[in-house]
Amino acid sequence: MTILMTGATGQVGRRVVARLDRAGAPVRGAEWTHVRPGEFMLNMLWLWGPSIRAEGIVRDPAPDATARSSSPAGSRPRSSAPRGREVRFERVAPERAREIYRAQGGFAAANADFPLGFEDYSGAPADPAAHERTDLSANGPLPTARQVTGHPARTFAQWARDHAADFRA
């Protein structure tokens, strides 16, 4: 396994690379790395967790993309993984989802605008209607995770099963 050290030319990174190298660890340095993920699974715990725990429901403009990875092909998006019981998905307008997330407070309130398309990567205002919601679940896990980390990526369904206790009341 090769260790990829981002920020390897910085004050701290340079020292970490030197120490790993002295220890005989295969290490590659990168001056900088830019990662632009579409979504983190953990965000679903913070965005959807409160309504799953309270009502057994998820309200989102496009729950299908994430839910489909938990459902048999062609079925209505539902998941039993997080709670050991059925969780219903309800499609709502981006404005309504924003209200719901802001009312929850915490992470959901502070971060509602970006995943809903009201804000772009730079933090500038954006139009949710123009926000492209691409369903990548049909592609399955991409090989890049294994190439970078040495471990395969997990599907949302696998992640949800592993974190079922986090969705319980």
C-alpha cells in the first residue's frame, strides 16, 4: 500500500512525509489535492436522521437517487435498513426541504442551501431549478475508491445498515 500525503510540501506535510519515508513506508507526496464530492453519506444522517427518528419519513426534492441504492430496481423508493422498519420517502419542493432542514437546526440548518442547489461550490447563490440532480446509483460504486484507498467503496444501502443504530430514536 502506498500512502498519499496531500499538502506534502507544506510545513507539517513535509515533516510527515520525511518521517514516513524514514520508517520505510511507501509514500507519495502531492503538493495539493482538490476533492469535489457530490455528497457524503454521513450528511444523510444529519439531514434525514431527525425525521426518520421522529416520523419514519424522509422529505427531500430527490430522495430517489439515494433511496434507489437501498431498494430493488423498479420499486418505489423505500428502505428498511436504517430502522429495521419501513422508512417512507416523500418528494417535496427544494424550498420546502430548505424550511425543514433549517427548522432542524445544527448541521442541517447551516448546510441546507448547498445540497438543495440554492448555493454552488463557491458559496454563490444558485437556482435550485438549474441544479442538476444526477442519479449515480445506477453506476454502482466506482473503482476509484479502491484505487486510492485500497478498499472498495460502499453503497448507500451498506452504509445505512452499518449505521442503523444512528437512525434509531
